[in-house]
Amino acid sequence: MDLEKPPSPRPVEGCLVVAIRLPVRIVVLVLVVPVRMVWDALAAGGRVLRDAVLRPVGRALLWSAWAVFVWPWTALWRYGLVPLGAGLAWLGRALVAVPAGWAYRTVLTPLGRAAARVLRAIAAGLVRLHARVLTPVGRALALLLKGIGYVLAALGGGAYAVVAWLVRYLVVVPARRLHRHVLRPLGHGIAWLARGLAGLVGVVARVCGAGLLGLLNLLFVVPASAVWRWILAPAGRALVVLGRELGAAFRHAWRVAGHISLAAGRFLSTLFRWMFVAPARWVYQTVLTPVGHVLRDTVLRPAAHAARGVGRVVRRTSALVRETARQARADLRRMLFGDSGRPREVSRREPIGRETRTLGSRTTALTKD
């Protein structure tokens, strides 16, 4: 037994389809290549625009919207409405709930219990009244009404029998005879006549309908069938074949145009790299970098060393000026107010000028004084 599934046979295509396919694909390819290249360019530009402009702008707008709309309401809820609600809840509990509870416990509960006792006493009195007075009176009235009902029932039974006899022999029996001997034969005759007329009308309608259908078939159906069979069906099959071939040609041309667009894009990117990026890189590596190193070694570093030396001199000068001013203020206070006996503050900074500690000196900045 052959377990492999036989391949499905390919549909047999006519010579007209094969002859049309190649020119159609060439024309569609020529028309689709510019569209595909424009589409790829727009897609690349859209991606660049999305990554470089729209995302930062969207994030900035999102942050601005949060700062303008969300954060004020959050702050209002957190720092305004929540404390206000807590204060109102405490105020309502202090002004309403506590007094209402006190009134319920001390006023309404005793009044309710007293009213319940009064109502229970009234209900007990009503129960006794019902059991001792109303129940015996009701039973006596029930016996009296039952006796009166028996009397009226006896009188009414005789009257009902007389009326029923009169109605039967004066109304029912004549009406039954009239229906049996007059109305029923007349209805049967009318029904037979209506059935005959309906059959005649049906025969006439069938004959007229058959003739009308034959005429309509001859005038409309036969020409429409001929037009459909000999004109519309072949034209539809041709249009289906043409549409299928156009769709297949468009898909094939779109794929080929994609490869062509990719190759053109790579060629343009390579050309741009050779014409602009590689010369700029060569100029940067062979011209600007050595010039920058020379400027750094000959100009910028000496200038930086000189600037740092000037900064050190300025800092030392400013420190000397501050120290001189501090000593002058101390001497002025000592001259005006006298010495307070406090120990003299010893400057623990590095000596300035000629008193700077060197490698050959035996003193330090802390043991110099």
C-alpha cells in the first residue's frame, strides 16, 4: 500500500494566459518600482521621524499633561480634600453622632419602652374584649343569618325551576328547530356555491398564469439565459483570469521592487559613505586629530597650567588678605577692650611665601610657632 499522498495535479493553463502573463508582469513591475521605492523612503523617514521627533515630543506632552492635569488634582485630593473630609467626619461625629447616641440612650429608649408597655396593655384589653364580647355576638348573628339563608334558598329553588322551564320551552326549543331546519340547509347551499365559484376562478387563474409565465419566459428568461451563457460568463471568466494574473503580477512585482529598492538604498548609502563619511573620517583622523593634539600640547595644557598657577596665587593672596584682616581686627579688639585671656588661635594652614615648608627644613607648619 502506498502511504505517501500523491501530489495534487497543477491546473492546466491555456496558451492565452501564458502569453499574457509576461507582458503584464513587465508593465506592472515598471509601474510598481517607483511606488515601492517611494514607499520604502517614506517608511524610513517615518521611522526616523518617530524615533527622533514624535517619541520625545510625545513624552514631553505626556509629562506636561501629567504636570498640568494629573498632579494638581492629586495634590488637591491628597492635601485638600482628604484633610477636609477627615475634619468634616470628626465634626459630624462630634456634633451629630455623639448627641444622637446620647439622645437615643437617655430619651428615646425610655419613651419607647413606656409606649410599648401602653400598647401591650391596650392589646390585652382588645383581646379580652374580642374573647368575652365580640365572639359570642358574632356566633349568634351567624346562626341567625344561616336560618334566614335556609328560608331564602327554599323560596329561590322553586322560582328557579319555574323560570328554567319557561326559558327552555319558549326560547331554546324554537331556536334549535330554526337552526336545524332552516339555517343549516341554507349554509350548506351557500358553501357549495362558493366552492364552485372558487374552483372556476382557480381554473381561469391557472390558465392565465401559465400563459403569462410562458410569455415572460419567451420575452425575458430565454434572452437573459443566452446573454449570460454566451456573453457574460465568458467575459467573467476572462476578467477572473485577468484579475488573478494582475494580482499575481502585482505581488511578484512588489517583491522584486522591494529587492530593487533595497539594492538601490544600499548603493546610495555606500555612495554617501564613500563621498562624505569616509573623507570626513579621513580628515578627522589624519588632519584634525594631529592638529588637536598639537594645540593641546602646545597651547591648551600650558594655558591650563598657567591658569592653575594664577588661581593658586589668587587663592594664596586672598588667604593672606583674610589673615591680615583677621589679625587687624584682633589687634583692634585687644587695643579697645583688652586681652580676654583666651588662648591665641594658631593657624594650621600651610605657610605662605618664604615660610613655606621645604624638604630640607626641620620644622613643620604645626611646630613652627
